[in-house]
Amino acid sequence: MNQEMLLYFGLGCLGLVLLAVALRNGLKAFFSLVRLGINLVLGVGGMIFFNSFAAITGMALPINLFTLFSTGILGLPGVLLLIALKYFFTV
């Protein structure tokens, strides 16, 4: 699967979860999951944007479960955290 298909699959699953939570628990849980979804989209977008300049900067962030989890929870500050960790702890 290429990255575009993986992104569409993830967004579709997120949409189904948001719909199920909205129907089951009400609006408060729905808006907290919407905020989590926005953080996830912004974080992954930031990682892809940063990786597009990997040839210039010489650094690239891997897209794996840990990086997706940290950017999903923290959003763009999570991407900045990963960049700082990569910068300070590369050998």
C-alpha cells in the first residue's frame, strides 16, 4: 500500500470511530475525538512536510507507530519534539 492509500484508510477509520462515538456518547466525547483527529492530521502533515525537505536538512523522521502516536496526541508540537530528539540524539 502506498502512503496515499494508507492516509485515506486511516481517515476513513477515524471518521467511522467519530461517528460511532457521536451516536453513543454525545457531543462532549465527539468534540474531544474531533480535536484528536485534527491533531493527528496536522501532525502527520507536519511530518510529511518536514520529510519533503530531508535532502536539504539531512534529517528525516521515520513514520512508524511511535511517531504517529506522539504526533496524534500532541499535533504539531509533537513533530517539533521529534525533530528536537532527532537533532540532539543522532550519533
